[in-house]
Amino acid sequence: MSKVIQELQKYAKELVSSGLVVGAGGNLSMRDGDYMYISPSGFDLKEIADHEWVKVHIETGHYESKIRPSSEVLMHLECFRKNPSINACLHAHPTYSVAVATAGKDIPPLFPDFPAMVKKVGYIDYVIPTTSLLAEKVAELVSDTDVMIMRNHGVLTVGKTMKEAFFFMQLTEESAKVFTYSSILGQPRILTEDECSALRDLSAEKYRARLLER
């Protein structure tokens, strides 16, 4: 089994076991040269066999498999086309992130890890999923955005590795959860931009970021 398939299998199961997706919700892909491997359409992520990941040519979108790629294939293709530095894309429907975004709120920096590790968060107003319109909105952001939050839909994260993309998804959901609970308890104190910049300059955080890219 190739390294790419191993990583996809590992994190597909992680997505389900961590509760970030339910059943066939969500999708993930990784770059492999001029191609990407992406989860098949309609499959429960924890039940995908090694040979069922769909190989798609990034430039043309062509695939030969009899199994259809994820219905969000256009969104994944645009990520790899627009940002050659990324090798992994992850789309999920994390409860707290979707709830905060659906309420018209942004997820603010409330604890160190989120602003230290995630460079930029982008927001996309509701667009019908699986469409070229959604892919175009993603294409506008992906060149410099780690996390894209789609209101009334879900979250898309990208990374140099699948480990990095998955960590960004975890951090986003944890931040949304903290924001939800702190809003119930009172007025959340949001970290200032100066505080966020200072966190990004910490040598310990830079070291952790490099580990995620390996």
C-alpha cells in the first residue's frame, strides 16, 4: 500500500472516531504527483477499502475508476490547482463549528493553539454543496487560507500533510466549542492581535508547526 493511501485510511478513520463526521459525511484527498486520491462518493469513511480511493488527474479532473469520486471533487481539485504547496485537503461537518458559523458568528482566538498554528481563517456564505460555485469560492481563498468555514455547511482545511490538515480541523472545532461555552457563561475575552502575533513568534509554536509539516 502506498504512503498516500496509508495516510488517507488513517485519517478517514480518525475523522469518524473523533466525531467530526457522521457516516458518509465529509471527504478527504491527498496529492500524489499530478494526481490526487480522494474518498469515493457515498461511502462511510471508516469502511473504504484500499483500492476504493479514487485517483483523479488534477489538471483535467479525469478519472478511470468505476467508483465515483466524492461529490465535492471540484472543491478538492481547485485546492490543489490553486495552491501547489498543499498536499492534503479535509472536509468535515464538525458540530460546534457549523453551529457558530450558522449563527452568523466568526470563531475568535480564545486560547493559544488556535492563533499560533492557524495562519488564516476564511468564511464562505452558504453556497449549495458539490457545485462549481462552491469550488470557485474555495479557489478564491485557498492560496493563503488554512481553514475555510462554510456557513450552514461545514469546514475545509488544507495542509502540507494530512496530519496538519487534521490538526487544523481539530483546533477549529475546539475553538468553536470554547466560544460556545464561554458565550453561555458570559462575555468571552478574545485574544488581541498583538497577543496572537506574540504567540506565533514563540519558538515552541514554530517547532510544533514544523513537526506537522513532516
